Amino acid sequence: MRNPLNLSRCFMLLLSAVAGAAHAEIEASLDLRLVDSDGRKSFVDGGWGKLRYPANDDGLNLGRARFAWRGSPGGDWHANVDLSAWSLDEHNALGVTEAWMEWRPVPQSAWRSNLKIGAFYAPISLENRAPGWTNPYTISNSALNTWVGEELRTIGVGYSLEHLGEGSGSAFDFGVNVAVFGWNDPAGVVLALRGFAMHDRQTSIFGHLGTYAYGGRDQRVEFAEIDHRAGYHVGGYVKHDSGFELSGLHYDNRADPSVYLESIDDYAWNTRFDTLGVRYDSPRGTTLIAQWMHGGTAAGPDYANRWKFDTEFVLLSQAVGKHRFAVRYDDFSTYQLASAFPGALSVDEGHALTANWTWQVRNHVEIAVEWLDIHSDYSARVALGELPRADEHLLQMALRFYL
Amino acid sequence: MELGTAFHTRALASVLALALPTLGIQEAAAARLDLRVVAVDGSVLAGTVVVVRSTNSSRPPATPTKGVMDQMNREFVPHVLIVPVGSRVTFPNSDTVSHQIYSFSPAKKFQFPLYRGSPNPPVDFDRAGVVTIGCNIHDQMRAYVFVVDGQYYGRTDTSGAWNAADVEPGEYTVLVWHPLSREMRPIIEQQVRVTDASAGTSLTLRVATPLKLRAESTVPANWDAY
């Protein structure tokens, strides 16, 4: 955890370790997006809109082109590298979203443990469970998981221990997990300076995320080690064989907010949060997910700039043959609690409604149509000469091809 | 010609003499057994595993077979397989993705490394019991091999019925499992006498207590494929 350059060395090491794996598989997919939006200037371009596609992106766009490689270098080890391109312009032409190796021995009893090393998603999302951390229910993620995809990645070591009920005649599966990580010190900056957003674009490990217009800079480095202090997260889940699942996680990047890194022009953001979610899958294809998150972030000497954030959503989905319907309600807010600079403290509040229809046309081809209606009130928009209140709407159709 | 006919007649008679007693016993012995399995509230239980085992422990179980449990679209096909003890089962993988299947059930512990196609030898199921099969990569994949030591076996149909046409009269224990019950123990264990009455033996077996069953998804597994 010396400097950000070491991260690329680690990645190259991982790539060379897995390149010769005996058992390799490739996944590839292409997601083309037809868009009709009235959104404000997008955060992707340094604006304060909540959508990935603003009004001037109407028409055909690249949703995502994904290429993943997984293999088993030997023994009980598995490796996975996930590459994605999210747009055809200068914003991260191609990037790595996850790259890890996992020690996953075949269970010899109801207990199972595994160890993961690399860059991966913390077990937070109850939505994003399809390949490439995608969401099978809606094109746009919930506000909560949009943020996870934007700013969070566990770059370090994770361990989990699970008890599988079925092997022991119990109705419950349960597990605990813990991870120690670095390179996640900027996490929180986007929430503080823009608030929550809703889309499906994940920040790649070596990529950037557009955030705000101050200082003429609209690209943020999201994964960097600034203060040389490790963070951690710890979580657990319980699953009942009737289809209920409860999961929770506590995250703290333990960043020292007084440390500033000149090369990326950013402080270490001290960010911690708790999240709790419930999920129910009925045998007849109904899925209900409700998830809640509460946390805070701080930057600058003496924690001089502080924010708290809250978000929750409820998603209901029904699969009918080759079709799946989903609706979701999201609520989110970010309140600034203290500022080192004079002036009013910023407030961002909003809610959104998402309706989605996904159709598996045939093997390897899928169409999804989604309506997203997001209302937000962000006080800082006044600084750009905009009204604080934004009512943004997005109708999009995804045409997906899978290898 | 005469000689030939006489010879043939004699030969036929001796063959019949040898065969008739056997045929006679089997004809008399082949009795029909009709079972219907219902829950405690009387509703039919489809898909239950029925095993009919002679109380005469010197009678051998049904002849071992060669079974196949395939892997297609990230599911085991079939996901319930019943084989007599001593049977050999192959586990080909017809998916384009690799699977790593295993069992830690006491009746048969085994594991295969990640594979596609049919690189592995058959598994010998040499002990009676329920063997839960899983995939270490795809947790939602589950299947059950019922290794049975009875003389007759099968699964109840959609009306909860199962029958065997050629049961040898005698005393039997009928064991019924539900593949979705949490505890892998028979939900019914009952003594049955099969007689050689021409009408056969017909019985309704009722589960004594309400069943605690796992929810089984009817949604294709490839919806959330990973």
C-alpha cells in the first residue's frame, strides 16, 4: 500500500499468475442503449445531473461492452478478471472493474470457507448478482448500489465462513465475512460533492469518475491509497430455505482526512457506513428486495468538512416465462454537517421511481426497456446558475447480446 | 419324420417340464401393488420417492443400473435420480461453463475438479442413503441421488400415485421420501403385506405430521446465470 502505482504492479502480477491457467473460460457481452432523456448535464461530464445519459445523449449509445476471463490456475484457486468499456468517448474506454483470485476449496462438511485476494465488490448488493456485477432486474441500479459501483471496491484480502444448512438438515444458511483493504481513500467524495445518482456505470479500478465543476476539473481518481492506513468491512447473512435472506455490512475505510495527495489533488475521505438488506425469492418468480444504508464522510484537517448520507429502496420483481417485470422506489439524501468554508451547508434530497421490463428473446439475446423518473433538490446547483430542483426522466432500451 | 416329431415333442416337454414350475411360481407370485401418497391434510404428494423393501433380509435389492445425471443450463438433469445400491452414475457436463461438483453426504462423499464434457469415471453408489450433489461454483445447483436397497422403487406421479405390476407376495416395508424435505429421512415408513389376490394390493399412505419443505424455484436458473 505504498503508492497507487503498486496497484498496477499487483494487477500485472495477478494477470501473469492466471494467464497460464489450465481451465479458462471467457464471457463477453454487448449492451447497446437507445436513449430518450431530458436529464441535466451528467455527472459523467462534470455536471450535477443524476443520470448517466443527459438530454444531448438521445439516440444510440454504448451501454457496456464486457469481456471477462475466469480460470483455475490449479488446486482450489480460481481467478477472475472483468473488463468493461462504458462509452466510446474519452471516459474510460476500457477498464478493469474486478480482478481477483479466490481460494475456494470444495466443502467437506456443512462448513465452507474461502479467501479472496485482489479487487472485488464487498458483499453489499442484493440486486447486482448477475455476471459482471450487473443487475438482472433493472437497467439502472438503485441509488444505493449505484454508489457502490461508483466509489467502492475492496482492494485487499477478504475471508468468509459459511454454514450450509442443507448438508446438516437445517433450514438456515448463514455466513460471516471480513475484509482488509487499501486504495479506497477517495470513497465518499462523489456523495459529498454531487450526492446520489442512478445508473449502471461502474468505475474501473484504474479509471475516473466525473463529479463536479469546481476548478475546471471534472474527473476524479476513485481508487488510490492516500494515507497508508488500511480500511475494513465486516458483514454477515442469514438465509432461510423458504427464500428469505437478511444481510448486513459495516464499512470503514479508516482514512485520515487530514492527509492530502497532490498527484490526484485529493484528501483521504474518511467514510464509514452501515447497510442492511432483506430479500425474498418466491418459488413462483417473485423477488422482493429492500435495502437501507446510513453513513458519513469527512475530508480536510480536523474533519472540517463533514457529510452524512442515507438511502433506501424497495424493489419488486416478477418473472413470467421469458419476461421479467420490476418496479423500484428509491429515496436518498446527503446533508453537509460542517464546512471549512463560509457559506450555506449543502443539501441533496431526492427520490425516484423505476419501472423495467426485460425479455429473454432467445438464448444470448435480451431486450430491456426502462422508465426512470428521478427528482432531486440539490442546493449547490445554484452555484452553476441552475435551479436546485431537477426533475429528470429517462426512457431507455437495452439490446444485449451474450457470447 | 415321426422320429423327428417325437424327438421334438419330447424335447419340448422336457423344456416345459423345467420351465413350467418356474413360470408357474412367477405367474402366481406377480402381484400388483398400487400406492397413493397423501399429506396429513389429504392433499396428493407428487414426486415423492417410494421404496419397497422386503422384510426378508436375504432377498437381494433390485439389480444395479447405470445412471446419468447431466448438467444443463446450470441445473442438474434430472435433479432427483433413484438408483439401486451398487449402481454406477456418470455426471457429464453439457454446459459451456465448467462445474465443480461434490457431495459431502455420509452415503457417498466425492468430488470432481472443474470440468466440462465427460472426463470423469462413473461414481459407485455402494451404500444406501440420500446423496446431495452440489456445485462449488454455482450454489443454486442442487440434486439428489437416492441410493435404495429395496426390490421396487419409483416416484409418485402428479396424482400422488405409484405402482409396481410384478411384486412378489410377502411382507414389505414401504419407505417414502420427499426430495424437498429438510431432514433427509423418510416421511413415511410402513409395513405392507402384498398378497397374490388377483385384485392386487392397493393402499393410501398418509404422512403423520405436516411437512416442512424447502421452497423450490420454478424460475429457470439461467435468469441470474453467473
